[in-house]
Amino acid sequence: MMGNLTLDQLRVLVTIADTGSFSAAGRKLSRAQSAISQAVATLEDMQGVLLFDRSGHRPQLTEIGRVLVEQARLVLASATRFEAVAASTRAGLEPELALAIDPLVPTAPLIESLRALSGTFPALPVSFSTEGLGGSLRRLRNGSAALAICLLLPAVPDDIVAYPLLRIGLLPVAAPAHPLASLGRAATRADLEPHVQLVLTDPVEPGGENYGLLSARLWRFVDLGRRLDFLLAGFGWCRMPEHLVAEPLAAGRLTLLHIDQDTTPRDGLTIYAAHRRDRMLGPAGRWLLEDLRRRLEIERAPGARPEARHR
């Protein structure tokens, strides 16, 4: 009951619109036509509007009637989702799954896992946010996310359980017209220092820990897309995920740089699936974690067993 409005009245209204008549709606709802007519009359009286024009052979929706039928559909769909979430929670499913994703995480496999999650748990509300560097870990710790797909630098914190999923190769690149692109040799720190380095940063704690900084001039970005735009425009150099710059490199829009004594791991940075140690995942979160691990897990030597970090 919403005030004096009931879901049953909305269901009657929608059924009449779908079947085309009061009598057909009565048959579909297993009610007498008089009961259907009374429900509509009560609804019209309560709302102070005329929903149907009854002057013809069959009642026709009025203009306001058509608008309110669509509103009724939305309310009924929302009520169905409400009941489904409640039923799933009674069965042990978490009421919501909140995810936080670092910008470096590849999109395609994540989309496939989320599509599979939706098919397996169709009534589960999922919230999703892409965070700036450090944001996913912060959301885990403040309880606004249950599962994060993220970097954990310089190491996995003690309060976090983390499962390695894949490694992201980072390539130092610049636009072909950038001075570093024409060095003809490996760039030293002295070569890099005068030029702008385009770096990802934590928007909440921009003065926090930084890694791989070699230039004296830093331009800070929260998202990879905007950083790529500036990179292609020749405003600086940076290390970019290999999967994002493969096409620009092949097309000659970017040039691969070689850095002398580069400390970036040659096998890339590890992307983890992580959750708080004191906040275990529910059934859907565990399902998504295992699906992601199957799709993205780091290749191991034969016989090696995948283990969580800090389990």
C-alpha cells in the first residue's frame, strides 16, 4: 500500500492496457469484469483523473492514462526487484555487491565476468565504480566496497586478502614528435628530468606514495583516457598499459622509449582481486572472484597451486 494506492490497482491498470479490454483483463487475472471495473473506478476517484475514455465500444486510455500506465509499469518492476532481493537475501545471498576497480584493469574480461554474474544472480543489485589510483583500497577499508580489482603497491597490506589475477605490462611511450622519441638511444634520468611526465595520481591523497617518477615536472591525472589524450598530443611521456597503447604504437601515433636502468618490473605490475580480511565475501562475491580468477589468473608453472596473499 502506498498511501491509498495499491500494487494490485496498478497491476489491473497495466493488464487492461496490455489485453485491450476490461473483460480480457478479468480473464487474465481470474476476476469478474465488475471487479476490474470497480478497481479502475476506485483508482480514478483516488487520483482525481480519468484513465479511460468509455464513450466507444471499448474503453480507450486517455492521455494521462497512457502516461500513468508507463509509471505503473516502472513501479511494478521495482516492486518485483524488491521482492527478488528480499528472497535472495533470505536464501543467503548478500543484499548488494559493491565493486571498486582501478583504472589499469583491462575492461573486456571484467565485462564478461560481470555479464556472467548477472546471468547467475539476476536479482542481485551490483554497484560499480572506477576509482583513481588508491581509491579501490580506500573503498575497501571504509566499507563502501566488498571487492576491489586493483594494484596494491608497494605490497599487499596486512588487513587485506588479495588474489593475483594478471600482470599488466607497462611501456614507456611518447608521441613521435616529442624530443625523447628522437634520442636514438636509451634515455637516462638526466634526459627524462626536464620533460613532463604524465602520472596517475590519487585524487584524495595526491601527496601520497608515488612510484616510477623520473621527471622533475609532473602532470597528474586520475583517469587513463585523459592521460592518453595528452600523451598523443605530445604534452609529455609516461608508462602506459600495453593493451592500451598497442594500436597507437602499431599506427605510428606513439613511439616506444627505452629507459636506461629502468626499475619497472619487466613482467609488469600485478592486478589483484582483494577484500578486507575482516569482511568476508558473500556467495555472489565469491562466485565473481572465482570467475575472474579463471579468466585472468596469472599463469603458473605446472603443479603450482594458486594461493591468496596474506590469507
